[in-house]
Amino acid sequence: MTPDLDAMLIQQSHSLREAMAAIDSGGMGIVLLVDDQRRFLRTVTDGDLRRAILAGHGLDSNIKTTNNVVGATPFTAPIGTSREEQLGIMLKAQVRHLPLLNPDRTVADLACTDNIPDDQLNLQAVIMAGGFGTRLRPLTDHIPKPMLSVGGKPLMERTIESLQKAGIHRINVTTHFMPEKIIQYFGGGQRFGVELNYVSEEQPLGTAGALRLIREVDEPLLVMNGDILTNIDFRSLVRFHRERKAKLTIAVRQYEMQVPYGVVEAKDGMVAELREKPRITFLVNAGIYLLEPSVLKHIPVEGRYDMTDLINSLLASGETVVGFPVMEYWLDIGKHDDFQKAQEDVNRVRWAA
């Protein structure tokens, strides 16, 4: 039986946030939706939850509200199905999980296989590590922000580990402030199972401008800010990008803010509605991007150029730009409070194995 199967069963009253926590805890990328009698209803994947967020559902919405955005009808098999038959069903359906049901449709077990190969990522990464980290001074007076220790190792080492475990081995690092500190520690990357290429910015070129310094780019680029601590599923991001045939995908994070006043909705002086201290939910830029190599031609050959400029240029040209909701752990270490939170969080978050 699947270890801790009960922890992978959720009900329609659970929230998206709780479902994602169960998926993360189970480590299998899936949970099973059941009724109060433990009868199987459907599977819930991280992809289902991301589609729900893009459809406007908040993290505290009930799973029931996502029924209209789920993927294909799940495959199941009766308990007692031979392992050979299980594998045959999963291989034919191109799925990795198969709920095994009792005659009354209660969940008995969850079969899984690692025999279906992942799509090859065939991309290289870019870590933007050239910033001064001024908001973290004096911590960054003598060390680049990505080299700050989080849980006993540099933040950038944790990022490289995550990329390497996802199967990304070619990594470019853009540098400007104290590059020697980074180069001395990481060298060519062999010690970390990757190949590192350093791209020096003599002058800060912006979050997109530095990309024009990378040579021989003939595959997609995964670009991320060097001050992010996250366990985002890079493979899910790549699949999402490819499924939508995007030129550029932005990782986005759902952010909530409570207005401290009553909000008046009015038109032509006539009050239509009064909402007392409403909560506003919107998506914010998570500082992680996946872009096709053809996008680089939109970056001018000189001057500072930020991702905001690049994205607006793509949109003006009618190119496909999509948002990938980050439901995993994510923290932008921009201030002292963030840095302290990272120290507290790093030992309790489940990182990729």
C-alpha cells in the first residue's frame, strides 16, 4: 500500500491551499478527492490547482469550485489488478498514477510508476546574480546577496541544487557586484554536478539586458533572480510552457491584500455598493521566466533593458505570454525580515529529492 495513503485523500471542503500542502507533503504530485465515505471522485494534480488560480480562484477557495477547470477524466483500476496490467494502463494513458478502488469505489491504494520518461528539458538556466543587495546592508557590504548563507549554505547553492535535480545542468550566472566571491566558491560547477558559465556585466544591464551577453543560445532559457528561495517544480513549469506554445512564461504568485477602509463603488455620483475592508487578490511577478531563444531578438543591443520592457514588447508584437502560478514555497529575499524568515523556513520546507 502507498505509504500514508490517508494523507493523500482530501474532500471537496478542503481549500486549494490545503490541497497543495497535501501534494507537497505526499511528494507524488497528486492527491485523491473523495467523499465522506472515502469513495473516489477524481484526482487533483498541481496542474489542476494552477489552472484554478488562473481561472480566478483564490487559495482559500474550496476544491469543489475547481470542478470546471480540471483535466481529463482520471483512469482507475479495481484492487487486485496485476502489476503488469497496472503498468499497461498507465503506459497507454501516459499517466504516472492509478487509483486502485474497492468494489464500492472506496480508495484501496494508489499505484504509480517511474517508467514513463519525462520530456527532455533541453534548456539552460540563467541566474541573475549581479545586484548590489542594498536593502540587505550591512549583510551585503562585503558579499553578493546570492552568497548569503541560508540554513548553512549560500542561497545560490540551493538554487543550483534545485536546477541540477530537475535535470538542468547548463547554468549561466550574470555577475556585477563582487563576482570573484561567486566564482571562487562555485568555480566551473563540477563540484555541484553542473556546468557554470559566468557572464560579466561591466554596467548593470537590467533583468533582460544581460541576456544578450549569453552566446550560442539555441534552446529555451530559464531565467531567475538570484535572491529567490523556492522549491518550484521546474518540470511542471516547462510542461506548462510547452502545452501553451508560449514565447515567454512568467512565474506568478497569488498575493492578497486587505484594504483597511470601506470601499465605495460608485458611478456618476451614485453609490452602487459599499464593501467593508475587502480583500483584494491578484497575481505578482515571482522573478522566474522561461523564454524561447527567438525572444532574444527583441532585446536592444545597447542600454539597460528589464524583463518588464521585454514582456511589453512581446505583447505589443502579438506574441504569446502566459503566467504559471507558483503554489510551492517561494520567498523573495529582498529585506532583512525576508532573510530572517528564510532561516526559519529552510529546515521545514520539503525540497526536491
